[in-house]
Amino acid sequence: MKKTTTLLAGLAVALVAVGCNAYDEENFSATLNATNVVPAPATTEAASGTFSLTFKGPVAEWSLTIPSGIPNVTGVHIHNGAAGVTQTGGTLDVVLYDGPIAGGTAPSFSSAVHGSFINDQVAACATAPANAGAATCEATNTRTYDNIHARAALGTVFVDVHSAANNNGALRGQIQ
């Protein structure tokens, strides 16, 4: 009886461990270009960049690389929207970087920047931060970590980099 109880307890622990991860690790990426920004940026500050997004259970890890650099970065966001949708048509979902601390200097991104987010960090606001360009958040928070994951699989979310010279976006790429 003791062996059966131990075996069942071990099996239960194994099933719970497997069941805790709602989905397997899944990788997405985006190539960022100024030509993807809608409306087009006022000035071209960087030729291109790359973005990777990996969903690992309840955590999403991201990496942004802009080889040529971009000065005075004021924000990096994930927005809901298909390719070609204007900033006003794509709601703000996740703030990856929201500008310098008050009184600070906006940094230049010239190498890889990494981070992560969880469901609690998905945007829950009625209006977008000042540096989010013309985008607005939905009044009711229908955005969740799982919805962003599902939309990434559909290719209906994009990442954009905002700068002092291009508040509506300097670089943008569709996450797929």
C-alpha cells in the first residue's frame, strides 16, 4: 500500500508540474525598419533593428538590437495591430521601456537591450503614456499575456521604438 501511495503521489506531482505551463516555449521575432512606421517618421535615425520575443510559461523574455544605434530613445512598446495599421489604430499593450526618469537624459540604444514581462505588466490604462505617440490604450483592459501570445502567433502585434525626434515611432516591426 505504501508503494502505491508513493507512486500515486509522485505521479500527481509530475502531472501538476507538466500542467503548470499553459504552453511550450514559443519564439517570435520582428525586423524593425523606419519604412514600417505608419505614418512615416519625420527623420530616419537608424537603418534597422531586430526584436525577439520568447514566451516561456508565465514569462515573456525579449531582446532588442539596433546595430547602428538610435539616439534619445523615449519608449519601446508592443502594440496590437496588423502591418500597416497606423499608430492611432494600434492600442498599446506592453510598455517595454517608458523613457528616462524625470529629469534624466534619454539613452541611445546601440547594442542589445533585454527584458521580460508577465501578465501584471501588460498595459492597463485608459490613456497611453505621453511618449507613446498617438496610440491609446483601451478603456477596458481586454489585453492579457495570453492574448498577446495568441496575437503574436497570428502576426497582429508589432513592436516600435520611439525617439525624441520621432515620437510616433522611429522603427517598427511586426512580431511573427
